[in-house]
Amino acid sequence: MAKREEVKEVTTNINPSYDWSVGYYMERFIKEFKSNKIFGVRCPACDKVYIPPRMICEQCFKKLSDWVEVSSEGSIISYTIGHVELDNKFGGLKEPIEPNIIALIHLDGSDSHIVHQIKETSTDEIRISMRVKAVWAKDPKGYLTDLCYFKPI
Amino acid sequence: MARKVAIVACSQLIYEKKRNSSREMMVYEVINELLKNAGISKADIDSFISAQNDYLEGRTISNMRTVGPSGAYLKDESKVEMDGAFAALYAYLRILSGTHDVVAVYGESMASCYPPYLPMTWTLDPSFDRQNGFVNEISAAALQACSYMYKYGITEKQLAKVSVKNLENATKNPYALRKINNIDIETVLKSRLLYSPIRALNAYPLTDGACAILMASEDKAMEMTDKPVWIEGVGTCHDSYYMENRILADCDCLQLAAKSAYKMAGIKDPLKEIDVIELHENFSHEELIFYESLGLCSKGKGGEFIDTGATLINGILPVNPSGGALSANPVCATGLIRIAEVVMQIKHEAGEHQITNKKEVNIGLAHGQNGICAQQNIVFILKGARKCEM
């Protein structure tokens, strides 16, 4: 922890580890990354395709089960250039090594968005509606980290 | 016929970056201040509702340790892990139900204690956003701001105007943490860039603080004060947990919450009928979006609306005369502060930041929110004694 004054403050580190089951839907979503595929589920009532796949369409209150592959390409809906980043250990903000572009991305064939990072572009070039595509790990293992980032097409 | 419920007193402590006392003493002090302001003793209170959060306290069932300091010892007590305005709703419902007559509500947290910004990331989907690490409350707010500005042609200057207005108002508020004399648009546009377009002065300051209000049934309220402030309407609404599934440029769930509150209070034209608004704006663009959701202007016109000067402290509808959450944001207390500030304005007890350009401040709106990009919203309509027939 950062420097603490003696006596006046005590530092307690709570460091529990939780094992969440991601559920069958997220499991399949993540496993499909191994073959560089992005899957969503379609709502039988409103036809919306959700990625990551959700079990329930909140709007229709229907269970979703119709799996569809969506494109690894899409458009930037919104973006931000991170001139800071979160200190994941102590909280607060710290300087990043370089500004990080984070975007809300709409993948073709889906009806929801995902937040991911954009690389291989500059902070001057980035803009809304820019076309981007997924960049996958060289040796995908079926992990979330197989989807490395998105880059302009 | 439903019971009538009034807010009879409120109390705040000076908001600080790092309060030189324990959280328990902070609660003790804010409750004592409340008792003093209400002119009662703790024996007169039936029930205590707090707003606090286990992750912010680093302790599970965090209210267990504030039973003593709050005065709830051997009394009815409960809490919400949410914004303080939701604790006020809980207290309101207890009084409406007839099981309790006098309820103290308090909200508190100390950002100097918990690891700043991390607790909000612990609200995220553990199977995706939390693993990826791109979303936090500021980056999410930036994505929302960018989306809103793009959709409606809102400028960074218009965002800065919110900060200028609120932080200027804060210089008159003795409780406010962030006060900047002679602040102008340039000051905001030159402040540290966090996540574009959000700069340091577009974002709330990390705050230690507490706020409390006392609520009572009509008969008890009339015994305690000659200036009761009545709860005339309330509405809440919850949007999707996934910000990726929401239309971030519009805050439809606040619109729905306001609609319920307006209906209950009989408000038809909020811009004409409401005298003061206190918003829980964590970031300056939120205030512009909220103007639209509350029906003060049409969708996309939040920027033009602030340009008119309508929401200045001497405008036709002052918003955040206290300085709002941009001037102090003790998480879990912030929405409660909005209620307290509206009550102070209606009672004409706001001191230097009292609205003075109106004949009377009689109807006020207080807003609270929870979650990434204001996922959940609550709106209270409060009314002074002068026109309180129902």
C-alpha cells in the first residue's frame, strides 16, 4: 500500500479469490475464440443478436438459445483515448505507457456492442464509424485473451 | 389515503479529501448534527436506514459497526448498498407502511480509505468486462460522453460549462470540497485529460463525507417543525446491467423515473413548475443528458439548454446551486445530499448559495443514481409547506 501514517491508520488487504462459473453461454463464446469465431445468441421474439451471448433478452424476457456466428469485423460506435489507466492494485489512476484507445464496437451481424481496445492506429486517426476487425492471438487456446485487440480495416 | 411524509431536518459535514477521523466518528457527528438541527433526541427516532457499501468499507455487513455511532443501538435498523437517495426511499416506504413514524437516513463513505475507482470495476461482468480491464467508471463515462456528443453535436465547451457553473456555485457552499474561484471554460479545458473527452474537472472529486436527513409522518413532522418539506412524488427505474446493451447517449431510465415522480406529484411542465433541481452528476456530460431525460429540454438539446443560462443559480431553473457531485461526491451519500440541499433551498436555509432570484422556492427535484453510466436512477419531488394540500 501507499505510505500510511503510523497508529492513525491500519491497512487491511482483503484478497479473496472467487471462482465464478461463467455459465454455458460464455463458455461456448470463449471456446469459439480458439477457431477465431465470435458467436452470439438471437432472441426468438425481437431477433436481436447479443454478444457476448446472454441467456435472457431483458426487453422480451425470453430465454435465448439460437446461436449465430457474427462477423469479426465491425464499426466503432464510440471511443475514448485513455491518458490514464486504473491502478489495479491500489486503486486510483496512473500514467499508461502510451495512450490506450478503448472503443465501443458494433460487430456486423450483432445488435449489441462490446468494449475492446484498438491498436495499429493513431490517436489522430481514430473516429466514430471507423471500420475495424479483430486481431487474434497467433496460437489461440480458447481463452478470452485470444481476442487481442481490434485494428482498422 | 396514503400517509404524508415530510423531511424535517438534514445535516452535512464539510466534505474533505481526507477526513482526519474514523468513519464511525463521521457517522456519530452527522447524526448528532441531525438531532441538533431537528431539536430532538435519539429516543425520538424509530428506525435508522443507512447507505453504505461493503466494498467501500472493506468490511462485510458494513452497517453492523455503525449501529452504535448512528444511534441505532437496540433499535430497528437496515441499510441499502446503494446511493443514499435509495435509503431515503426505503425510509419513506417504512413510514408510509405505518410501521414507523420517525426515521433517520444517513449515507457515508471515505474515498481516502478504499482503493479509488476499483469498487466500481467490481460491479462489472466477471466473465468479460472485468477480465478484459478496459471498462472502469471513467472510461465508461468517456464512451458515453463521446457517444452523446457525436449523436447530438454537443461540444467540449458545453460540457465545460457544467463544471464552471457547478464549481462556481460550490464556492458559496460551506460544505463543498472542490471550490475554484474565477473558474472559466479555459480552466476546465486545460485540466488534466483523463479519458478523452473527460478531464479532471469534468469528473467528480474523490471525497470523504456523510449526510443525514430525518423523515417523519405528518403528525410527527408538524410537532417537530413549522417548515416541513413534503415528499410529493418519487420514481425509480433500472436500465440494463450491460452498458453495451444501452443507448448511452440517452438516459431513458431516468426519463421513466422522472415520469413516475411527475405523475405522482402532479407535475405537468417541469421547467415551469419546479423551482430548483439537485442532480447527481458524476461527470459533467451527465448533467446535460439528465436535463433532457427530466424533460427540461428536448432530446439532444442539453447543450443548447445550458447555453441559455437557464440552470445558473440566478437562472429560470437553477440546477445544482450546491455545486452538485462535481464539487463533492462521497459515494453512497451523494443522492442524499441532493435531497438535503433541495430541502435547504425550500426552507430558505441554504445560506450563501440560497437561490434569491425567485419569489419563493417551493418545489424541488432531487436525483440519485447508481452504477456505470447511471444504470439506475431515482427522482424525488419535494414541496414546501405553503402549497401542501393533497
